[in-house]
Amino acid sequence: MGASEAEGPKYEINIEGTIYPWGSSTITVPELRSLAQIPADQEMLEVDLATNEEHTLPEDAVIEVQPGKGYAKKVRYQRG
């Protein structure tokens, strides 16, 4: 087994346009928040970059890292 195989696969996580290196094929919502320093009171969305479809991730979600996916917090608008 070569050195690169022993280290395992390397992945990239796209959170709001910033790429973060990741060493596992799965990631949790708290790990996403930690990578991007997003507060727990912000919703996390999974965005399919090919179709632009999005859905809100539950806090206990375990996501399989796939190419073409991005993660973002939902921007909220309200009257002042």
C-alpha cells in the first residue's frame, strides 16, 4: 500500500464559494459549521450546483461528500 493510499482520499468542501480540504467521504452539519465558522442559529442548505436545487439540512444529517455539491447558510431578510 502506497503512502497516498494510507492517508485516504482527500475531498474538497465548497461552503459559500470557499473551498475547504476534507479527509473523509462524509461530513456532518456541525462539521460544516466548524469549517466555515457559521453560527448554529443559521440554517444550512445543500445546493446541487448542476440543477441549483436546494434543501435545508437537519442538524443530525450526515452527508456523503459528492462532486458538484455546495453548502451555504440561508440569508434571511426582514423589515427594520
